Amino acid sequence: MSVAQEDVDRLLPAQRPTSRVVGYQRWREMLFLHWRVSPAEIAALLPESLSVDTCDGCAWVGIVLFRMSGVRPWWSPPVPGVSSFPETNVRTYVHNRGRDPGIWFWSLDAKSSLGAKLGRLKWGLPYHRSIMDVRRRGAQIRYTCERQWPGQMGVGGTVEAEIGDL
């Protein structure tokens, strides 16, 4: 099942929550890659409580590559060597019980062992520890990722892109 775009309030979920901040982070050198996929194919891969969010009648699978910096709990300053690391996620766009828009993550890879462990234990997300690198030279950017644990080792790849004017 998919939900029509015009039936969803897309601004309300983006507003700052009323609950207390739990942490901070910044995303840098982001690259979004997306592919059109049949909504039925995606629906077959989702939990029953989720429905496919569509755009132009299609579901979308995305790979998002970036470098996180300043990652920290609300009560701590950033820690050198711990608070900055690359991450890659594979995701699609969904609705919870046909209403609230959100993101379903099939996998998240992080260079940080601590980040991968916390993501799995505290938030139940499918994080994996990976050897990762982000290199930028002028307009050229290169992301590399090779999974270490848990799951099949060696899964990953390289993405190279040219970034236009910001």
C-alpha cells in the first residue's frame, strides 16, 4: 500500500520536537543517490505497520553517504577521534500506519565502532562497523566503504562524484 503525497503533512514532522535534546551532530560532504523502484517491490520488504511513501507514483531506494562531525550527547563537548566519522545508509521512504512520514533503514554503516554499537543497542538500528573514507579534492569527492561486523564482511564499494557549486 502507498500513501498519496497530497494526503500527508510533510512540514509538521520536520519541526523541532518539544522533548529534550539528547545529542548533536552535523552532516558534511553529503551525497544522495536514489533509484525508482516499484512500490509493490518495496512494500514486500517492509514491516506490516509501514506503507510505502511514493513520489511520481514510484517508491525510492536511496544510498546516502556523508561525514558526521560534532557527534555528541547534549552534556558533552565533541571528543577528538570519536565525534567525527563517515557513514553510509541504505533507505527508503515510508509512512507509519499510513500516516506519519519517515525513513526505513535497511542498513547503516559507520566507521565508528562506538557509533555502530550505540546505534544498534540504544536505537535498534541496523548499524554495521565498516572501514570507511571520505576524500574531497576540489569538486571531486570519493566515498569508500567495506563492512567489518556484524554480518557479511567485505560488503561495500566506492562512489566517486563531482560536486557542483554550492
